[in-house]
Amino acid sequence: MRATYLYGAGDVRVIDVPDPTIQQPTDALVRVTRACVCGSDLHPYHSMPAVEAGSPMGHEFIGVVEEIGTQVTTLAPGDFVIAPFAVSCGRCEFCRAGLQTSCVNGGFWNDAALGTAGGQAEAVRVPLADGTLVKVPGVDDYTDEARLASLLTLSDVYGTGWHAAARGGVTEGSTVTVIGDGAVGLLAVLSARQRGAERIVLMGRHQARTDLGREYGATDVVAERGEEGIAAVRDLTDGGSQIVLEAVGHVPAYEQAVGIVRPGGVISRVGVPQYEDAPVGFGSLFGHNITLTGGPAPVRAYIEHLLPAVLDGTVHPGKVFDLTVALDDTPKGYTAMDERTALKVLVQP
């Protein structure tokens, strides 16, 4: 089959690899119908050292079950499924608590311990299939691109945006600022609106993206960054935002979050941090009783809650996809996202 591999910074290739096979009785084989490129994929795309064997890429996909192991009980060949970006058993203490990203038996795609490959491929072996995969009954039309795109967001970016809002404590009447106009930031806007936020300030400077943000519920857009951006948000929010959702992962975004949150407020980070050191002391967080929360989203815990509105067309998170490429053209998708000519790229095997 064909699969996407990264061989070093900027070196993405689609190559022939052996077809996946059932290795454990709890496995399922999934034929991928749609996958995508994530903003977090750009981190290794920018920085990964050259590797002769390459590294399989992709952690967001939907598809159809082709084969199951002898111990899989909740799935059957032909089922349409959503694959969250984390593999989870569904039974351990963390899975039972809705924190599947900390599953003691699971892990992530392209995990050497699990023997998993990436989702930007024609097919994927899914370990712990009963705990990981979410069956979606009634999906048998694989030509409805808008619906498939929205279902695909449930594998990561929609659930991650929801996680930001949930961990941030967004409720009816909240004032929220979202930092970042990428797919996660825009779906954090949508999630904050769904959870009842009254005012949502979106910090972004790409008009096509911020226009979608307004469609999703942003009441204000601030294009400025740094001290100018901080001042603009503090002015709009009467001295600071109650809740800040940081969806970027770089130090300047975190510093903006610290600058715009009001005393007693919450910063919820879901952008994968590309740093270890950041202000958390008396003058930044401690002295103002500011809560810092967030983390990798346990999207498996949110899919069933978010799914009905996607299926009935109440929400359209799939609008974050603005470019579709064939699997063999996945390297062009990485380039488009890196050059910001695409917001989020859908991959069609």
C-alpha cells in the first residue's frame, strides 16, 4: 500500500510499504477513506533530523473496518469508524475517567512500543480497537465530502478545540479569548460558542480564517500581536479576559495569554508546546491567582457528545479544510500548510 513518511525536515515522501496485518487478537484493520495533515505535523516537518528509514506520518483518519481480531467484540467488517489520535484500551483507570491520552495500555500513532504506523496511508492497523475506534452507524455515502470532512475533525481538531474550552471552564456568559487562527483555534471558537460564551475574541491575522472564526461565533478579531495585541484585548475585555484558549504552542502565544488573562482567570493550552520554560512565577501567574490548564485532548471522551450535531448538520467543523489532495500529493499538502496557503489539508487515499 501507499503511505506517507517523513525522512527529515522538509522531506515528505509517499512510498510503498507492506500492507498492515492483524498482529494481536484485539486489532482491527481499517481502510482509510479520509486523512489529513495536522498543524502539529509541521513541528517535525520543520525540525526532524534526517532518518534513513523515515517515520510514518498522520494521526487523524476515518475509514471502514476491513478485518478484526478474534477478541474484538464491538466492531465488524464494514463498520465506518472514527480513529482518535490516541490509542486507548477503554478499561484502565484513566480511560474510565475520560483521560484516554494517559491510557496505561495505549499510546499514539507511530508508536514503536505499540507497533503502530501513521494515518496518512491507505490502511492502518488499529491496536485495542474496541477501546480506540468509534463506530458511526448509518454512514455509507463516501461521496458527501462536507460530511466526511466534519466527521474527520472529530479525530482531533474539533475534540481538541472542545477540550480547550472544557478545561478553560467556558460556560454561559463567559468572556473568552482564543489565540491562534489555525484549525484548532477556530474550532475552539466554535466550542466556546456551543458552551455559551457571550464574548469571544479571536486573535489572528489571516482574514479568510478570521472570517470563518466569525462564522463560528467570534464577536471580535484582534490582528495585532505582542504588546499591541495584549493592549487591544485588554481594552475589549475591560481589563483582561476571564478565559484564554491558547492554540498555537509557541512561547510568544503563551506570553500573549499571560498578558491578556485577568486576575483569577484561566489559561487553557492545547497547542503542543514547543518549549519547556515559560513564565509561571509570582509576577506572571501565581501572584494573580491564574490557573494554567490544558493538555493533549482525550478526544475519545468527547466524540459521542459532539457527533450528533455533526451528523444532523447543526455544526460544520469540516469547513476548516480548504484544500484536498490525493494521497500521493500529501507532500504538497505539507508545503501548503507550511506556507500558510492552506488552513488544513484533507488527504484522500
